[in-house]
Amino acid sequence: PRRRPGGPLPRRAAAALPELPPVHAASLMAMLANGLSARRLEHRPLPPPVVRDAWHALTAEEAVRRLSRTAAPGEDREPRTAGPLVQRTAVRPGKAVLRLAAAVRQELDDPLTPVLALGAAASAVVGSSVDALLVSSVMAGNALIGGAQRMRAEKALGELMLGQQTRARRLRAAAEPDPSAAEPFAHLRTAATEQITAGRLRVGDLIQLRSEDLVPADARLLWAESLEVDEATLTGESVPVAKSVEPSPGADPADRHCMLYEGTTVVAGSAVALVVATAETTEAGRAAALAGTADASSSMQARLAELTHQALPATLLGGAAVTVLGTLRGLPLRRALGSGVAVAVAAVPEGLPLVATISQLAAARRLSRLGVLVRSTRALEALGRVDTLCFDKTGTLTEGRLRLVRATGPTRPHPLTGAGERRILRVAARACPPPGSRQVPHATDRAVLDRAGDLPPDDRWSLEEELPFETTRGFSASLGHDGYRTVLAVKGAPEVLLERCTRVHTSAHHDEPLTASRRRAAAGTVRRLAGQGLRVLAIAERSVADPGAVRGQVADHVEDLALLGFIGIADTPRPTAEEAVQRLCAAGVRTTMITGDHPDTAAAVAAELGIPDADRVLTGAELDAMPAADRIAAVQRAAVFARVSPAQKVRIVKDLRRAGRVVAMTGDGANDAAAIRRADVGIAVVGRGSGAARIAADLVLTAPDTALILDALREGRALWNSVRDAVAILVGGNAGEVSFTVLGTALSGDAPLSTRQLLVVNMLTDMLPALAVAITPADPGGDAAAPLGGAPVRGFTGRDMRRALAVRGTATAAAALASWQLGRLTRLV
């Protein structure tokens, strides 16, 4: 029977493949790859919905209607992606291998890799496969060690983040308003809830919040009662912000009193809120996205590559000289060329990447024992060169906790002492909720009670009725008995209480009329205290003749008061902050403060910490109004930057870097994440709401202690000194070997040592001693309070390095040449 031409279709297709044009073959492969990618994409779960709207401009009912068609509240879902660091803490062995391979590939993206690869290829070309294998093994081992260190750091950070996952109370009820009630969503405060991780929240869920809760997502308030939120991680403001349900159209994020933001902390009151953004769509997530990809900061490997590239012409010249000299002395061209390649290959400092990786690994381990987690070992190189350190204020330089720091009289801002101070503190404490088993909700009340706790017990006071603080009222009051006398003790905003005061308590222990001049003096005292960065509260009291008429109506009887004085409350600096600033200045590191807080507050804290030129303050608005050249000059002069947004923080860091500064940025909030990412060295301080900062940082301080920054800088400078000494041994030895080989070839016509012999010499007499020097700490067991010393390190190419290389190279060449010549004369060589 007659066969059909070409046979079956698959056979014909296979036969036609060799005749397929290259363009068509490439198109076919691209189509196949795209088909496989589409198939993988089809099996991925859909991302959570992203609903963008001006939620702060809508009423609570409108916001609920906008989200009414999203997933039903209370629906059980898989946790959302919590970020790569958290996911990586528990992986299967197969994925671990892939992760290690990816980390090794990143380590091979090194400036010295092409040089070493070229050396290995040259060795293979001239027939020395063992030499090529040696060079390749060094290159692969360096990448493997660096990749493993990267994996360990990411795992440790992931475990740290897992231990701080946020919990949320999700309501099982639907967001249905009660149109007949004055507060349509008040009935939700008693609805059933369930405890879940923040990662399981979705847009449209209802959450319940109480005092001391960490806000798990961006949310629109539906109902709130005496709610105050600490938004320092978002705005830099150290004073809690009052919240309410009413919309706030056109307001900036810091002034949107109807919104709650992920990572902030509820300090007082309770609320029910509607989730409007999660994960990367929150304000904190957008702050991290604003950071983008970190700017490339030269690593230790890059610095060593610069040195190698400078020495490379001399290496090539040495190899060429050996080849030419061998040819002139009558050696066959192949042998002369092999000798030249041997010198060029052996002169490549193949130990430099390993020295850099091992030294950084040793420094990272030492820092981890001190409480500094190194996410990127490449940042350790920049630590030694840092000459400008930018601090966030709230939570980094300060404790992020309000304290009562000043008590003054009514007409003068001078601090009171003795009986006058005790009287004001006692009345202020009486106007607070009574300390007991329950947590005092307001941060200002806690600050007053903590300070009053240092006084003897107030046995004369007996509380009868308490009127808690409310933002709309502006004060808190307590009705009680001071011995046989019934007293109304009041504390609150000066602008509110001064209008209700008719008398003033004088130093003569009696009351006098609050005249217009005394009222102006009291207002001046408030202004001067506020100018010192203090939150000012007025303290007043009055005797009550008829307690029965006041009971149940305390707010209506806060009038005809006698003004006792004022108290100042502030977010106080950390105990170690002032000493850290002084030691940084002594070490040649310029310190600046970047905060979203008020300029007066920022300047006062900077002056208290001893930051040089603390009176040179720039605001974000002033920076925006400057042209680029003037702005770069201004950021170099200013020491304090206040009222700045996350984007303005990034601009400040970039301008400092453009001015030639090596910048480290330290912070703990979402508003610091972008600037941390853009700095040469990003340092995050672990705290509540610091997730975005941790992800963006190169170093993570596991305790809020500014002294750890000094340890990190000291380690960075010690790393430079150790590596500089190791490089002098390694590169100087190679330079001596090249010189010896050139001179030996000129004298004998043949290279004294082969490639393999030179590599063995490099390993035994150069690399091993260099590694030992590189991993040795600068001062084992030294005093942690010792000064950092000197100025920031500038690089490897200075006069001292050239002198060290010359001495090492000359000594090596002279000793080797003398020994070799002596061996020739005695016929031992």
C-alpha cells in the first residue's frame, strides 16, 4: 500500500523542527512560556478587593452603604499575606533550597565576581583546570556563606515579627444602623465578637476597640465614646488625639478625627469601626510602598572592588612583562604566555570577597549578641562611614510616654518647689480617676498620678463623685471631702478653665480676684510653657457649700474657681539619649532630629538632649517652598526638622546624601519607613506599630535603647579597621608576589612559581592571616562606654593604605627574591 507522505502529524512536526526558522522557533518558545505562566496565574487566589474612597469625608451611614456589597462580616477567611519575612519563618525543605539558591545568586551579584570568573577562565584556557577549580571554589564558597547569613537574618527577623502579630476583635453582627436612635450604631458596642489575627481582616469587617488596643487596620469610626488615640507612629505627635464620628472633609491624615489608622494605639475610650483598608492599602502600607527600592549603597565588596580595579592595570602589566621577558629569554611562546597568565591570575586577590563576607558575618554576630539584628550585612560597611545620623523624636529619642515635668504658679512660669508644688500636684491628682485595680485610660491622667505617687499619701481626701475628661468638655473634675471641707478639684485645658476662674490663689495662702492684668499674666505663662514643648493643663478648685446641689451635676458647677497654677506634661527623652548624642558629636557624627511634632516641642527636646544648633529649625512647609539648590544648603545647616510628612522625610534624607553626607536614619513608626529605606543605613527601633519600619530597615534594634546605635557605629568602624588591615596583608602580599615574579623572570627567563604554587602561597601566607585579622574585634571585652574615636572612615584608597601596601609589597618581594636567589646560588632551586 502507498504510504502517506510525512507520516502521522506528530512525526511530520518533529521532522520539520530542524527546518524551522530561528525567529519562528523563538516565537514558539515564547508562546509556550506565556501559556505556562497563564496556567500558573489561573491557580492563584484572587487578591482582596481594594476600595479607595475619601472615607473621612463621608458620614458613618454613607461609608457603610459604600461597603455593603463586600464580603459578609464574620466570614471566615484565610489569613492575608503578612509579608515575606513572616512567611519565611516556616518553609519546606524544597523551598529552603530554592531560597538558598536565590540568596547565593544575589551574593554572586558582586563587583569582584567578573574578575574572579575571568581568572578562572584564563586558567582553564592555558590548561590548568585545577587552578580554575580553586578560583571557582573560592567564589562559590563566598557566595554560599553570604547567602546563608542572609537567610539566617531574615528568619530571625521573621520570628521577631511573628511574636508581635496584632490581634483584632471582629464583630459577628452586620453594620445595620438604627434610624430611630440618636447614635445609629451604638447598639454594635454590645454585639458578639471573635478574636482573630489582623491578617484575617478584610474591607467591610466591623471591629471593636478598647483602651490599650493596637489598631489592626485603617477604619472609619461608626461609634465612639471618649476615644483618644496615640498616632505618634503615623504623625510623630506625642500627644494623644481625640476622635469622633463626625466626618472631616478636606482634612490631612493627621486631622481626620473620624479615622483610625493601622499601627496606632487606643489610649482611652472605646469604639466600633468599619475596616476600609488592610495590608498594603493602609496608610502604613502606603508609607512602606513610598520607600520603594532601597537606593544602592556601596557595600564592602564594592569598596574592595574599587581597590582591585586600581590594582588591576598593575597586575596586567606584570603578566605582560613576564610574557615579554620570557620570550626575550628564548622561551616558547606558549610557555611564556602561560607564565604571564599565571602571574595575572595569581595576582587577582581572590580572597577579597571572602574576607569581606566573613568579616561582615563576624560583625553581624557580635551585634546580634548586643541586641542589634542585622538584616543586610552590606549596611555594615556604610556604618563605618556614617557622618550624619537622623533621629525620629517620638519613641526613638523620647520614651513615647507622657510625664509631668513642671508645676508652676498662675502668673510666672518658674517651677515651684516645696509646699506650692505639692498643693498643685495633690489637686491635680484629685481631679484624676482614682488609682486602683483598673487601668487609668487617659495618658495625661497616668502622668499626673505617676508624679503624685512620689508624694506622701493623701489621707485627707475622700472622693464622692468623679467627672471624667471628655474632649468636648475640655476638663475633668472630682467632688470630694478635704478633711471637713467639701471641695471641687478641676484640671483641664487652660483656655477653658481660665474663663471659669474668678479668683487666683496667691503665695500668701489666700485667694485674690483674678483681675485683667493677672489673667493676661496667666495667659503669658501658658504661652511660655507651651513654647518649651510642654502640654499645659490648668489646675483650679473651689469650696462647695451645698454638696447635695452639686451631686450628679458636677459639670454645671465648674465655675467661680480659684486658679492654683499650671502643670506641664511632656514626652521625656530616654535616659540614654543625651549621653548618646554627646558621644556621637564627639565621634564626628552630626545628629539631626526629624519629626512630625510641633516646632517648639521639637526644638525644646533637641536643646534638652544637647543636639548642636538646636535652635536651627526648619518645617516641612518651609522646605517645600525652597528651590532644590537652596533646600540642599538648608538641610545641611538645620539641626531640627519639624512638621514634616513621610515624603518630606525622604526628601531630607535624599538632599543630605546629594550633599555628600553618609546618612543613617533611625525611627520606629510607619511614617519613618520610607526615609529609613532611602538612607545609607536604615535603623528601626522595635516598638508598637513598627512593622513597616522593621521591613524597610537594614538594622533592627531589639530594644528601644539609643546606646545600641553607638554599639552599631563602633562595630562599623572596627569592621573598616579590621578589613583595612586584612586588605593590606592580602593585596600587599599579592603585589609583592607579582614584583618577585617579574624580577625572577628577568633574571632567569622563567617564572619562579607556577599558578598553582602562587595560589597555594596566597591561601597559606595571605588569605588565612587576612581572615584572622578581619574577624578579630577591635577591643575584645572593651568598655561599652568608651568613645567611638576619630572621624568616620572614608575608604581604602588614602595615603595610609598606600603606605601599608607599599611596605607589605616591598617586604614580600625583597624577602622572596633574596631567598630565591640564595637558593639558585646554592643550587637548591
